[in-house]
Amino acid sequence: AANGAFAAVDLGASSGRVILGRPADGKLALEEVHRFENRPVRVHGTLHWDILALYRGVLDGLRAAGISAGTAPGDLASVGIDSWGVDYGLLDADGALLGNPVHYRDARTEGMAAEIDKLLPARELYAHTGLQHLPINTLYQLAAARGSRQLSAAHRMLLTPDLISYWLTGLGGTETTIASTTQLIDPGTRDWSRPVAEAAGIDLSLFWPLRSPGDAAGTLLPGVLAETGLEGPVPVTAVGAHDTASAVAGVPATGDRFAYIATGTWSLAGVELSSPVRTEESRLANFTNELGVDGTVRYLRNIMGLWLLQECLRTWRAEGGPHDLEALLEGAARMPGLRSVIDAGSPEFLAPDRMPERIAAACRRTDQPVPRDPAETVRCVLDSLALAHRQAVFDARRLSGQEVEAVHVVGGGARSALLCRLTADACGLPVVAGPVEAAAYGNVLVQARTAGVVNGPLEALRGLVRESLRLRQYAPAGDQAAWERAAARVREHGKETPCA
Ligand code: LFR
């Protein structure tokens, strides 16, 4: 069946899913066939990803995909894998995994930026890589792992989606969009930055050669076919292996005058460009130049995103407090806005645990009313996210010169009418919300184009997304001056924020 279904494996920080996409009649129908939790595990103080549980979820998902698509040869036309960025697994010379991948929220990267700065000043690092300073970046993780026996014993290094791909196919490769999250890629040449690797003492031969979205990445191994009940050959296609790259490819925009906010555990807010912006101003504004599909650059800022809410809920649940996010959001929607705002871009919120307390402390420190209950905390978080979205969209526009007429909110946050409405109000721009599964759209469309089932440039692929679902629109309302004042409050206190 030449027009078979395509499986998108999309691994997020809080859950993984396998989604089947069937392109037909200028549309793309998606079906979620499997979803599984992603629960990090702390062992002897180090926070890890449970990578084999995730791989188990992928295998279960591929089996479910086969049941839905058909298990005959060609029914499942191809598989594409995307995941969160920056993390990796190490292989020994026999191809076995060395240790369990470490979670980017683990504290091991503390102080590593200062270490790297001694080897290569931040200014130069930015001139080479265009990546914002985030403690989670692979570069800092490798600095933390430096001198460890594990790293010394490593023969290969695979970023998360490439590791899954390696287990499925037996073949290694390094997809460029995920590689661009390492802080070892030059977004101008779209190749490794040798000066950075040399200065930081990183051996680039640990990586398999780069490949681009759309490239062939092998076929499922016989053992994988046996375990998933699929009939071979089933090709694996490289997609935008960074989930945010796939999500941005799946933004249903027309033309190029748009900003996007990919919302999930993080909010990634910015614009799409054809070449990187690596000015000093851009560095100080903490903007990143990650690589997108079809030669694009994702010029964006990382904002803490729904993580703030997820962590609050985890704490409240553990204490026997409120469980129901929907109810909390309803309560928050009825409250007066902008009472207290925190800096949702600040790394002080990066680590897990005790989030309500940390939010309260931030409000207290900045002389704002401390949220008195969960609903007030939720309101504070949503106002703060909307405010951070506004700052990122405005800064992206100013620093890149890219015009912006609408803001596309995709990913999990597109479900929240309150977040979308506040974002529209804060930006003073129309918000177009959806799809929630933008990464799966982007993932499937790149595969389908490689298979020759859909055609055209990114803009045509986006047209297909637009045709495939009903998008919600939010017109901006309210008082821009109030958001400006709130922004000034956060800016004023920014200087006092710990580790900002
Ligand atoms: C979103 C995301 C972000 C990246 C963060 C950590 O899922 O991939 O783009 O900065 O996770 O990897």
C-alpha cells in the first residue's frame, strides 16, 4: 500500500506517544495509537530518564500502530522519531549503552557555565553556536561528565531520538535539528563547530555523521519486527528529531509573518528565520538559534512553560491537595489578572520539587502579593507565562527584524483557552491555537514527503495542517499598558533573581 500510514514517535518530558498519520485528499488525519508516561527516576541522587521504559513504550506503540495501519508490508510506510533536546546516551565499543541517560534537570550542570567560560568566553561561544545560555545544554552536561570513567569508555554518543533510532535499526546517525541543541553546532554552516569542540575538549568523533530531516535512517531490525508483529521492510526516516523542530514544522501558518509558541513542559517562543542572528544584543536577550527543517533557523527563547503548573500539581497531589487542573484553571480564569507575576524565563524554576513554595518566595522577594491558594498560584503562573510569551515575541521581532502579524500557539498549552486568551492580550496580537499535536504533524509530514505522498516546501506542508483541523482564534483585548507595567515589574526585579 503506497499510501500507507506513517508513525510519529514523539517523546516529551512528561509523556511519550505514537501517533499514526494518514495523508489523503490534501489533509492529514492523525490517530493516537499509544501514550505512555515518562517518569524520571532518581538513583543515588542523580536524576535519570527511564530510557528502557521509554523504548518499551515505543515498541508497544509500534505494535499498536501495526494493528491500526495493517501489518502487511507497506501498510506502515515509515517511522519517524522526535524527542526533547540536549540529552544523550553513551555506547561502548560493542554498541551497549553505558549507564542510564541523565535528565537535563539534574543538578550536575551547576557551575559548568563558569567552567566553559574559562575555556571559551560566552561572547565567543555565542558567536559560534548562537545558542542561548541554558544550564541544560549538552555542552554543560559533557563538562559535568568530564573525566568520568563512563565518558572515557564511550565510543559513541547518541542524542535521545537517535538512540531510539539506533535501537530500532542498528544504524547510527546524528540528526541535525537535535544536534543543534547541543551547543556544538554552528547554525550558519549547519555543521559541527570545531572551534567550540576543541576549546571544550569534546571529541566530535563520538558522534555519528550528521543527517537531515527527510534522510533515510535505516529499517526496523528483524528482532523489532518480531516483537512488534510488523512485516518488513519498515523504513525509519529522519525527521526534525528535536520535538520543537517538528512542532514548528507543524505550525499551520500562512506566509512568514508569524511567531510561534510551542507549549508543553517548556514554552518555546520565537520566529522562523532563514539565517541565524548572533548579535551581542541577541546573546544578552538570551535568544537561541536552533535548526529547523528545510534549512530554517528557529530563533526562540526557552520559557519555563507548563512545567511550573505540572510541578505545582505534583506537590499539591502529594500533599492531598487539589488534583483537578481543569477546575483550577476555571477558578484562575475568574480571578483578577496581573496581581503577581514571576519571571517565567528564570532558571531558578528549572529544578523539580516544592514549586508552589518557590513561586510564593519569588512573589515575596519582589514585593508582590503572595498567592494565597492553588487557584491564585495557577493564575500567577498563567499571567507570568503570557507575559513571558509577550516579551519573547516582541524581542524576537525586534532582534531579527521579522514581521509578526499573528502568534501561533501549538502543543499542550493550545488546549488552555485561558493561556491562549492571556497570550493574545499580552502580545496585543491575534492568537491562532492548535494543533496540540503539532510535533506529530511535523514529524509525519516530513516522512510523507520523503515517501513522495505529499509534496512541496514547508509552506505547503503547513497548508495541509491548516486543512486538517479546526483552529481556534483569540482576538487581543484588554489593556496593553497593564502588561507593560507588569513587564517592568519583572525587569526591575530581574537583577535580584538568583542565578538569572
Ligand atoms: C521541548 C524541548 C525544548 C528543549 C527542552 C529540553 O520539549 O525539546 O525545545 O529546550 O525540551 O530538551
